[in-house]
Amino acid sequence: MGYIRKTFPKTVFVELPGVGHGEYFTLHPEKFVKRVLHFVGAGE
């Protein structure tokens, strides 16, 4: 996280309880994309 915070200081980290590292986007790709698009302002 340190690299991301330094390189992209406006990054917002969201903790997903009960989800391991990399698990969310590999097991739930549609939900991941929807969440990412929401964060970048391209989603509903």
C-alpha cells in the first residue's frame, strides 16, 4: 500500500471484510468492475 499511497496520493482504499488478497476480482469480476467504474466516476 505504501507504493500506491506515494504514487497515487488520492487513492481511496476500501476494505472488504471476509475477502482475501486478490480474491474479490478473481471470484467476482463483474462486481469488481462495477465497483471500479463507480470509483472512477464512470458507473451508475
